[in-house]
Amino acid sequence: MDGKTRICRIPGRLKRKLWVREGDLLLIEPWEHGGEEKADIIFKYRHNQVDYLKQKGFLKGLDDLESF
């Protein structure tokens, strides 16, 4: 949502369970060092969760982005 492109890694606990595709909505945590360029993936929202967040108004800025 901040408009920055980052290289993200999937932590070991999620490595075999999490598949990420272009257009997925992710919750990330920027690194302390190099936070402008790199981050860790914390959570991936499912399609029904994204719809719920849009209905509740938490993702108002998401409509402005072209990638979604």
C-alpha cells in the first residue's frame, strides 16, 4: 500500500505451506536493515478475507492501485 516494491522472503515455517502468486494480498514486515528494499512475508490473505476487508472499508486505497 505504500507504493514501494520490495524483495520478500518466505520464512522457514511457511516455506512449504505458502504459495504466492502475482496479485495476492500479503502482510509483510520490512527488515530493520534494508527495509526499503527487503521484507519478510507474515501472512497471505485469502480471497474471501480480501472481500471482507473491502466491505468493511479497510482497503479503500487498494482501488487506487493498478496492480490489483
